[in-house]
Amino acid sequence: MEGGESATSSANQWHQERIQMWLANNVSKRQEEYVRWNELTVFCGSWNVNNKKPPTAAEMAPWLLPSSPSNNQPDVYVVGLQEVDLTVAGVLTQQTDKALPWLETVEATINSSGTKFLPLSHRQLAGIMVGVWVRESLFPLCSAPHTLDVATGILGMLGNKGGVALSFRIQCSTVCVVCAHLAADIAQVVRRNQDFNDIIKRMRFPVPDQIHSHSGVLSQKSSIDGKFGVYDHDYVFWVGDLNYRLTTTDYQFVHGQIAAAKNAEDPIEGFKELMKHDQLQIQRDNGEVFPHFNECPIAFPPTYKFVPDTQEYVAEAQDKPRIPAWCDRVLYRVKDASAGSVTPHKYSWHPELTISDHKPVSLTLTARTKDIDHSKYQQILREIARDLDRLENEYMPDASISTNALSYGTVAFGDTVRRSFVLTNTGVVPVQYSFKSAPGAASTLPFWITAPAPTGVIMPSSEAVIELNFQTSPRDLEALNAGPEELETVVILHLHQSKDHFLTLSARWRRTVFGVSLTTPTLPKPLWVLADALYQHGAAAAGSLLEGPIPDDLVLIRDSLTELGTVTVGREPGDPDTAYISSVADAFFVYLDCISPAVVPEELFPAIMAASTESEMRAIPAGLPHAHYLVFIYVMSFVRYMISFEPDDHFVKGAATLLARVICRKPSRASVTQSELRSAAKFVEFFLRS
């Protein structure tokens, strides 16, 4: 009886959600009848502060305050900072209080002219921070603030690179502000693109309770999947050190272009030739990043790299010379015409602030925000609801699927293979889809398949491209390596109140050197090969531990280790058939993460948490199986050698934290809390210092 009631309740919920989506879609088509538009002035600023302490409020004023007293201050301030904290401890533990003085200084500066601004919220990830301040008179119109962060550093977890974001509502418009610090180095274009796409994919906020306040109808992005993505917001303001460089390495050409542009009558035209070499512009033109974003034409010189405390670019002959580049950018996005519009005013740099090797940038703009005439809204809602009643009585949902089979070919650990099909609503009422478990199956999808949008609603005469991607994690390897090579399963695409569709998914699993079990008392050769490659590079390898990998290098390393038993380290990222040193460091930790059971088997995790004395800590590896003990001692000795090049206490603690993440695991694939990670890192640190 209880199961039947649950199924009925679930069906009713699905039906109600489908109604909500249909109503929201049709009501929005008539929004000009019930929406009142208001203008909101927004300041968006970004500065890589190079781990420096904040200047005074007076020194910050040229960046944050209007250049002329006749210009009014904006209504909303969005301020993003990077490299607030560059310490290893801050990067690895992602816990730092260095943002507080900067927050205080920003607030003091914007309040110094007499207009009162109140902090809405802020978020920090290691050295990356974003904060929003709102004019006091408008503060009551803001609601539903939520913050998130996404780390994209080494192992996809560390906060030296990544993004922080704040989602909120002002009146009935939704706003998302993002501050990002993407991968550095001129050659890492693909890595920067990957960082951007990872941030977009992983930034998933709670769905705002009601986009139309008091309306009783949710926005088109309802709580079907329980999340609200970056692109679901009416407005997105994106600031940061995006680290895109110039494609040319001709130092004299670049400086000649900068000098000529400074003297040009039209600076935008003056910089147009140099902008042809801008990596970000090229990647946007190719459709790789920032789809449907806008950036104002650039009319100011490159913002990086300067000699600190000057307005002079780093000279060509200096150590680690850098070609000047527009690393620091501000972009914006409007969801669609119904969401509003943006009028940009001034996109500029602020060379007066000299403490960093970057110059801050800013964009001021006006955005139209929505307010609702609720009586008119309710009237329109009633009219459309009557139409829905008639349609539901006359029609049932119907949809067609473009294929009934998806093949992923030969796949291995580290591969991401994307496949998709098209679901088209061929009826006159909304179609709600989801995946459901096949008879006897433990879950709706096999563990080797991910679905970015496993549920959704498709409006009449519309279609959805539904992705089902092959992707594995280290925890999946034990089952895959022990199972058959041929992977095949049937998944059920369920259409509410309509017929189900069946899809066959197939792949051929290729075993590699990743995912071994320590069953023999010998050191795994791939582990030794990776360690030896790092050993040969000494200090350079030690310094690369926090850089993170180059995209596709893990696959190159995997195949080289599997087929040849070797790995070749290149001098620069992107060297043909070679792996960059930071990618080898990443592969070393990934290899350890893939060992199953863990180097320190999962059943010993409680003992690690309880160990507080030297004898208790030494007793844990002493009780390991011989093969595990051998790897444990080897890894500790090798990492101890690596940290001898970086004996700073923060670096040692950081290396211990990184190593603890991959060799100390909880049973049953449970997540490790920050407190547990600190205890595990303390255990590892003991042996690194022994």
C-alpha cells in the first residue's frame, strides 16, 4: 500500500511540475503586459592583487569611485580579486582569512563618498574572491543570495585556480556574478577553456523559490533537477584574471603596437591589430568559451605584466619575461530578450594602482530589471490556465527519439566520450522526461555513464539534445577491470503519461596500468616510472605539484605507460608526444588514487582518525600487508625528497594534504570531511617529517 501511495504521489508531483513549466513558458510570452522595467547601474571590477596587502581607501578610489563628482555611483558593486592568498596552505586547505582586509578596504572606499552601500554576500576560494555591495535604498529589493566555489587545480580539487560565484535576485530578475582565475602560461589555452567549462558545469545553485514573487508560478527552470545553473540566470557578470595571452611572442611588435595605439585618435582602432592575437577573442570566435557573452571593445593597453610599484611593463631581458596581455577581463551575458538588456558605459583599466604586476579593470553598465504588476499577472495566468485545462482534456504528451542505440567505441580510464540523442515534442502539451531503472537494475544509469540533464521538460514544437557521456572515476576501476570487456546495457527514457523509450548503450573497455591491486610484494612499475620522471627534474618537479595537468596529458601518459612502459617529459606544455612536468606530477597522484584497495586500506581509516601519538601512527603502516607497506614507504620517501626542494612549512603541510587525499580513504566510497582530511594529513605529515 505504501509503495502504491508513493508512486501516486510521485506521479502527481510530476504532473504539477509539467503544468508549472507550461504555464511559465506561456505567461512569459506575454510579459510586456505585466512587467515594469527599472534601470540598475552596475560596476564590475577585477584585480589580480599578487598576494599584496590592500592599499588605502584613497588609493583604491581611482578604481572604485567615479572619475568625476558629477557622475553618480552605481547601484551595485561587483568586485572580484585574485591571488589574495598565494600560500601553499591557503591553496591546499582552501581556508584563509586574507580576504578580510580587502573586503574592509573595498567597503570603506565605496562608502567614502557619502552614499551608503551594504554587503550582500561574498565567497572566497583560496586566493579567489568575489563580493557584492548594494546601495542601501535598494538593498531590500535583493533576496535569495547563494554562493558557490569550484576548484580546478591539481586533481580538479585545489583552489589555486577555479571560480567563485554569487547568485541572487533583485526584484524579479536573477543575477549571477562569477570571479575566475584560470590556468596560466601562454600554451595552456585548452586548459583555460577546460577550466571555464568545468566552472559552468559544476556551478549549480538552489532554484530560487519563485522568480515571479507571489505569482505561484516558477520560472521555466523549475526544481525538476533541483538546481539552477549559471546560464539559467537573467544576467551573468563574469570578471577575473582569465589568463588568456597573445598568440605572438614578438616582444618588439607588441610594444610597438601598444605605443602606436596610445597615440591613436581612436584607441579601439589602435588596438584592433593587436587584438587579432588575443587568445580569448580567438577562442570565443571559435565557439570554445563564453557562448552568448558580450565584451566591450578594448580601448586600453594590456593589463599584464608590470613591474610592481611602477607603470612599466616587465622588460624583455628580465627573468621570466612576459609578453604583455589582456589577462584581466569583464564579460556579461543576458539570457534572452525577455530577461532584459544591458547598456555598457565604460570599460577601462586603472594604471594608477601599482602594487601588483596586474592592473585592475572595470566595466560600468546599466541593466534593466523586472518588477511585476501582480494583479495583471494573475489575470493573464487565469486566462492561460483555462487554455491548459482544455488542452489536457483533449491531448496526451507525445515525443519522438532520434536513435535507440549509442555506441562509445573503445574506452579507457581518463577518456570522456560524449554521445547524445534528440528528443522532440511532437504533441501540443509539454513532455516531461526522466530515466528510470530497468527491471533488476540498481540505478537508472550505469555507473560509467553521466547525464548532465537527466530530467527535463520539453515544450510543444521544441526539442532537447540529451547527453549520455562515458566517464569514469578512480573508484570505478575495480569493477570495470574485473568485469567483461564488452559493456552493454539498456536504459529506459520515461515520458510521463506517455510511452517509454529504450536505448542500448555499448562500449568496449580497455584495461590500462591504472587501477591496479597491490597483490604482489613488488613496486608497481608505472609508479616507479612516474616518480623517476619527476626525480630527474628535481626542483622543477617539486615546484610543479600545484600547477595542475595540461588537458589530454593524462591520456598521453596513460597510453605511454600502458604500451611502452615509459613517459617522456617535455620542456613546454604542448610539446608533441611529451607530457609537461606538472601533468606527470598529477598522474603520479592519480595513479595512487586509482589503487584499490587504497595504499592504506579503507578499513584502517578509523585508526588514522584516532591516532594521536607517535606509537599509534607508526603502528598503522607496520600492520599493512607487505605490498601496501612497500608502496607506502616508497611514496613517503619520494615525496619527502620532493619537499626537500621546498622546505617551507606550508609546502610540507600542503604536500601532506594532497597525499592524504589519495592514499587515505573512507570505506564505502564515503566523502571525507574537512576535519577528517586534516587528521589524515597530520598522519601523512608525521611520516614526511620522520
